[in-house]
Amino acid sequence: MRRLALIMLIPTIVGCSAQKPAGNSIEATPTTANYQKMTVTMDDDTVNKLHAILALHAAVPQADKSQTLDLLSQTFLGTPYVANMLIGSATLPEELVIDFRGLDCFTYLDYVEALRKATTEAQFVENLIHTRYVNGDINFLHRKHFFTDWAQTEPALADDITAQLSPHAVTIAKDLNRTAEGGAYLPGLPVVERSITYIPSEFVNQHLIDQLQTGDYIGIYTKLAGLDVTHTGFFIQTPNGPVLRNASSLKANMQVVDSPFIDYVMNTPGIVVLRPR
């Protein structure tokens, strides 16, 4: 096990106003920022893979955004699916988890997004903090728990282009984190009122696919109350056709795989599409 010590400027939230359940996810404005010494723990396998990926990334400086996301996401193919990788709750202190040995569908996106603009180990860690947490505050309440947080929380990581892709896009008002019974999926986390736009699967056709770009972030919409999506992945155009590159929890997979895009989406309620900035 290797310990990577970093001195980083991380906003410490002091005296923030209460969060209101408005159109955006939890947003805090730091009133003070203190230097904090943060120790990040990574196992040797993760460190070695991180260095290999950074070297691979450095070898193709001319790659555009789509090529970079394809390249980086491809390095995780075959990685085992492991649920609940992150540590933290309303009662358990949040920890910064960096572990490439197992991924769930959202930590997979986290790591690739953080790697996309990183050239060093320290830069990757800093990117990951700001990818995973609002204002870079390593706190359960400031973790970006929902897929659409990436487009709705400033500074946005991606643009929600769903409505632009199809005249059949549907917008639904949801109270994120509130179950149908009135409870909370994540106790201690506020409810967030948000309009979710998705394209029903019956309208995901070739015309729509032609508008997608390799590297687009795909969320699988859910009709369940209180959630925006139940699965995520990357849209990747391959020589054999479009795929959803995803950390799959299906019993037949249980690893990062390329799933034929149309076949996968046709068995779901629909998709939400975010385009990385």
C-alpha cells in the first residue's frame, strides 16, 4: 500500500447558508478556504495502472476529446464490477477513495473524467476531487450523487444535450432522493427538485445515434421516483458499431464491457445524454 501525501488548496466550508431544494443540486459557496494536508491512500495496483494510463495519455497529445475518452475508458475494459466503492454517509466521515481494482458504473465515469485532463498523479487526484465533489469539498453532503449533477452543478463538467437530440424528448419533474413512500434513498441528503429530460428508448434510432459523439456520457433513465438514472456509461463508436462502454452489474458480465448500444437501450425506459465540456 502506498500513501501519497499532497498539500492542496481545498475549500473548507464555514458558515454556509442552508441548501434549498431548487433546480440545481447541492451547491455551497465557501466563505473561507484553508490549506489542508490531505493523505491519499492507493494500493500498488492502482498506482501502477494510474502511471501506465498517464503515460498512454501523454503519448497521444494530439488526440481530441472523443479520442481521449475512448482511449482512457478502454484501459478499464475487463475491470471487475464492485458495488458501493465509495466510503461515507451522513454518519460516517467521507473518505477520498481511489481504487482501480473494482468499479461501479459511476466511479468508472469519475476516474475517466478526472484522467481526461490530467498529466500527473497529483493533477489526477485534484481533478477527481473536483469531479466527485461540489467545490472540491470532500464531504458526503457535497458528493455529486446524481448523474445530472454533472450538468446542473457549477462548474459543470458536461452539458445536458438530451433535449437537442430528439423532438420526442420528455421532461419530468422529479424530487431527487425522495422515495415513492416519502423517505430518502440517502438519509441526511436533502431532496433536490430537478427537471429530468430523457429520450424514450423507442425513439433512440439511427438518426439520433448519428448525432452522438464518442465519449458522450449516457445515463439510463428510470421511472422510479427520486432517481434520475439507474446506470451510466460511455457512448463509443467502434468499427463494429456503437456500444455502451459500462461497468456492468449483469450476472453475465460483472465487469467493464462494451454492450451493443441499441440492444442495450431498447430494454430500458430511455436515455439521458451529457456531453463532456
